[in-house]
Amino acid sequence: MTEKQLSSDVLIVGAGPTGLLLAGDLATAGVRVTVLEKRGSESNLTRAFAVHARTLEQLDARGLADDLIATGTPLSSLRLFGRLRIELGALPTRFPFVLITPQSNTERLLQERALKAGATILRGVEVTGLRQDADGVRIETGEGDARTVHRARYAVGADGVHSAVRDLLGIPFPGESVVDSVLLADVRLERAPEDVLTVGANENGFAFLAPFGDGWYRVITWDRARRLPDSAPVNLSEIADITRRALGEDYGLHDARWSSRFHSDERQAPTYRSGRVFLAGDAAHCHSPAGGQGMNTGLQDAANLSWKLAAAVQGWAPDALLDTYQTERHPVGRTVLRTSGALVRLALARTGPTRALRSALTSFADGLGPVAAKGARSVSGIGVKYPAPKDSHPLAGRRVPDLRLTGLYPAEGTADGRTGGPGRLYEALRAGRFVLVSNDELSAADPWADRVVTAAPSDPHGKLRDTVLLVRPDGYAAWAAVDPSRGELRAALAHWLGAPSDD
């Protein structure tokens, strides 16, 4: 028997949003990347509809946000049940809203970017084996004479809740089912709801309606009194009945083109890394759909991991940098599990005390103030911050807003590589490099010109007047200091960017 062998720098298993963003980032950085997808064709099953502010910022850093916004509807608040809303309009971001658009639109843009950058996507291939050693990873697909061996320096399992990569690594996935016998279907409606997203929950159960934008709607329902196994058939009249009881009417839903029954789990892998293999997205964590954070959390996993893998492949990052993926993203996944779990338990309100708490929150929704603002930052992803060394500048580890910049260098399309006009931080991040923001001492970064973009704040007398800020490719502050010496700045650059390219 002969076996076919293929090689890459990085192998990604799974061509969902998480895997596709990773692939696009790595290919843009010049890394040879191959995506292995079990599905033979692109899925027409949209699971997610909500794209939150922090995800839109990450897409903006890749030049995709405006195109995605054109496919959907922005909402400045997210209603959970009754009068309780998460208000997003005051978020400190270019995108103070949640974008309602089917997941398929996000996948399409990410796939186009990945392919354009040179990524290889192989569909209809199933992972059957995985081995790794000190030098790389070996993944087998297919069986018998059709077996192919893929070799790479690193691999990422972004292959969903039932991850083959996670199973082959022997990484457990502890957790529990939050809600069972959830019904979903794609339907037509005789009457369009007033709200773009329609959500309702009461003692009977809950119902959710969201548009695809082409006349079809996704409906999700749960009936407290009717709990059947996932294999039980789905009847459209059953969906219409619980929709009427939870929302007050069923909007004349009809002509289901697809339907299913499933259960929603809360699970998280204890480790996101095993040697040269990483887990991301639903392969690393899954949780209830409350708050619409699933796809968003996975995309932010990818944004955190991609530049670290690129740095490792390019040889300038220490192995310890890859370990920070676990220390930074695992706590975020744990927090999302807790917050989404709390939301769904409030919505379902199975016990008297929980129903009383939901009633109290609903009654005093307008007076929650700081609590509601914190909730908006949490759900939107804006409030996520990463650990920083003791005695670091307060900005270290925090998300950096979309600063106005001038004097970007290097910049494409200009005679001397510089642009004197104003720009935005998230435009500068599109190069996939660090960004050094300072009013002076920018020449200190010249030896790392292949890894960092330099710029000055457009307002030299503003908040960053005396502060030098080094922004990571994922938009978080790597390091900051007030009026550092040139030696301190070079030391920080060497710590984060490795040895200068001219060494």
C-alpha cells in the first residue's frame, strides 16, 4: 500500500469561522497553511446570527467588517426576556451594536480572504489519526489505499463540539447539558415580527426568531413539558405551538425547509494545548446560545492564536509565547460559560427563586446602571483583558481602542513607505504586525521593521502625549510606558518581537 504525503507549516482541522480566520491570518503572514474539513461542501446550516462589537473590531483589522455589516442589521440593544435588554449603544467602539447576520455570511468572507492569501482548503476529508513528536505533527485522513498523511510543524483542532482532534489527543471535555430537546427549523413567515431579533421566555419555555435576510427565518423553541431525545421527529405544529405560547403569536410560520432537535451543552477542555497541537472554538469550549457568544468567542480564540503561531513558524517567538494562548483564552472561555449559563437559567426559570430573580431584574431593568454597562462590555467582548506582569503599565493586557494615527510606517502605496495623513489603528493592524505608537523614538523599532508598524498619535497632546504603546496584532496592548528611555523601549521590543532581523 502506498500513502500520499502532504506538508504544511500549520494544519487546521475544521473550516468553520474559527478555522477560516486562523487560516487567513496565517496565510497572510506567509505561513503555509492547509485546512482539513470533513464536510464535502459548505454547510447551509447557520448556527450563529450575532456578531458582537469586539469581533467586528477583529474583522475590521482584517478589512472585512464593513463588508459584513452590509449583509445584516445592526441592533443597539439585545433583548433577552421581557423588558431586560443589554444596551450596546454606549460601548466605546466604532461598532456600538450587535450585527444580526447569518453565520454563512461571516464564513464566506473569511473563506474568500483565506483563499486569496494562499491557504489550501481540502473538503471531504476525515481525520482518522494524529501523532506528534518534538519536530512536528502527523495527521492521517481517509483509510486504506485512500489514506493521506499530512505533516506540519503545528496543528489546530477547530473541528467543533465533536472534535476528532480533541478525542485523538485524549483531552477530556467535562461539562453537562444545559437544556435538552431544543427544536429548530428554517421557515417562512406570513407576518414579519416587529423586531429583527424576537425572543420570548415564560413558564412554558422559550422561542427565538431571526432572519436570514432572504425571506427565510430561523426559529428555535423549547417546550418545558415536552422533552424528547434528539432522534425524535420534529413536527412544525409543535414548533408553532410553543412559539405562540412564548411570543404571543406564531407569525404564520410555514414551509420548513429544514428542522432538527438537539441539546445544548456547557463544556470546556481543561487545556487548549497539547504539545504542538491546539484547540480553538467549539472544540475547546461550548455553551448555551444565550447572548450569542459562541462564534464570537471562537473567532477571538483564532485572533489570539494566529499571530503567535506565525511568530513560532517564522522563528522569532519563544515557545513560551504559545503557552500564553492557554493563560489568556482559557479564562475567557470559562467566563463565557458562566455568563451564558446564567442567562439561559434566568430565561428558563425552572425554580421559584430563579423566576423571582428574573422578575426583579425585569422590573428594575432601567435602573441597573453600572451593572448593565458591565454586562454589555462582557457580552460584546469589549471588556476582555489579558493578564499582565506585576507593575506593568495599566494599559498592558487591555484592548486598545481604534486610535487615530499619523505617519504610519511602513505603509503600502507611498513613495517613501510613509503616510502623513491620519489613519486608524485597526487599519494599521491589517498588516498583521505589531503597531508601535509614540510621539518620538520611533526609529528604535527600525531593526524590527518586518514585524512592527510605527505611527504617532494624531493628537500629540492627547492622552498618549508621553506614553509609548506597543499594540499586539490582535489589538491588545503588549507593553506601555511613560517616557521610557530608548534602551527600555528596545528591551521591550526585543522581548515581544525577538532578536532584530539584522542580528
